[in-house]
Amino acid sequence: MSVPDDLQYTAEHEWVRLEGDIATVGITQYAADALGDVVYVDLPAIGAALAAGAIVGEVESTKSVGELYAPLDGEVVEANAGVVDSPETINADPYGAGWLVKLRIAGDPALLSPAEYRTLIGQ
């Protein structure tokens, strides 16, 4: 299972790519595999203010519904319309085209390192 070393993670199985004050967020391959075939994605609106840990959307699959948590405090600056139109992109490319939102973050993030995330998922 892929856990890229250039990303940070949450215990809710989301990945975060930090570039300055912008954080790109998606769900990990572990989460995408556990969900199964993703068939629907609900993302927060552009401009929404998110609080770390708050439920901000959902990812529905043929097996279950997973909640999407804000990994950081921030404002949504972009939502990936591509995954709304083609939710299967999350399964096919969770760390690339399957990203979910971009946030302008506020404050210091408290995220897991790749090694800490691997330990969390038993790798």
C-alpha cells in the first residue's frame, strides 16, 4: 500500500500536501481501498471556513459512507470538481487527480509523518 514520503497524514486517513499556506487534501489509498468503489463525493464549498476535526463532507462507496474531516483550520480555496463528476478517480489516483480540496491554512498543522501513518495502518 502506497504511503508517499512527501505527504503528511491524519488519523482519519487523509493526506495533506503543504505548499506555503496552501494545503491540498485527499483520502489515502488505505481509506480508498477500505471504502471500495467510490460512487459519490460531497465537498465543502469554496470560501467555507473549516475547523480542524470538523466533518466537512462525505465519500460514499458501494460498501459504505465515509465522512471527510477537515485536517486543518482554514478556508476552502478550491474543490476538485473532477472527483465530483468522476468519483472513481479517488480509487484510481488517490494521491494525484483524486485530491479533494485545497485550503488556505491558518495556524500550525498537527499532522502525522509518513512513518507515523504507516504505524497507524500496521505497515
